[in-house]
Amino acid sequence: MTDRALSRRLSYLLRHAPHEAGLTLAPGGWVPLAPLLTHLNVTRAQVEAAVTHCDKQRFSLRGDHIRANQGHSVPVDLQLEPATPPALLYHGTHPAALEAIRREGLRPMNRHHVHLSGDPDTARRVGARRGSPVILTIRAGELHAAGLTFFVSENGVWLVDCVPPAYIGGA
């Protein structure tokens, strides 16, 4: 299995379907590595390589446990502490989503949080998953001052419950 294929499979199991591998997410989203290795029929070295080579650093590996850093659609307490965001954050999307975003803002959809990037280049890579990216500028400092709570995951992705249209610029 290639690093990319393994990364996709890890994402699916750790973020959306841990039950398919007989796993239960512990506080922080951690699961024991051994049953995951058995389920996937891979070695620890293969998982370590996939985690290391994942350009978005989606996973954390500590000792004999692994987790997805964010992006879950299943219930999980990632045990993240509230954080003060920079004045501006960025969100990469695709042109077809713009009308709904302008009308409704950014919503987590089937995930726990809206994901924001600390720089336009990262947002561009995220938005490019579905074709030509559109980069939105989020006035995160103002949103935080208005009372919304932000978190930052281990891999630097900023998380917030929603972003109302009034705080979205660009595109």
C-alpha cells in the first residue's frame, strides 16, 4: 500500500469510521496502534512513513497510539484548549461553493469545526482539491472579539464552530 493510499485509509478510519476497525476514540481522539495495524494489515514502519510523508500532517503518532488531528465526523473530544487567533486567517474553497458561503457563511457541514489556514498558500492547497481554488480571508480577530472560540490543532489548522458571512472577505 502506498503512503498516499494508507494516509487516505487512516483518515477514513480515524476521522469517520473507527468502528469499522473495531476502534473507539479515546479522549484526544487517540486509538491504540496495534489493532489498527492488524486491521489494515500493515507494519508500524508503513504507518510511520505515511504519517511523516502526509503533507498536511493530518496525524499524530505518540508511543503506541495514533490520532487524526482534526476533521472528524464522529463524536470526539480532541481536548484542544481555546486559542487567540491572528487577525486574519484563510479558507480555501472552490467557485461553486461561493454563493452559499456568501449567503450562509462557513459551516462545519458534517464535521465538528470549520477549518481555517494560517496563510493563503495553505488555503490555496486545500481549495485546490476540487479544482481551481478560491481563497477567502477571514477576519478571525474580529470574530474572536465577538465571542467565538477558536482552537488550533497540533498541525496548525485553526478550528471554529462557524464563520458568519460578515467576517468573510476576498474572492
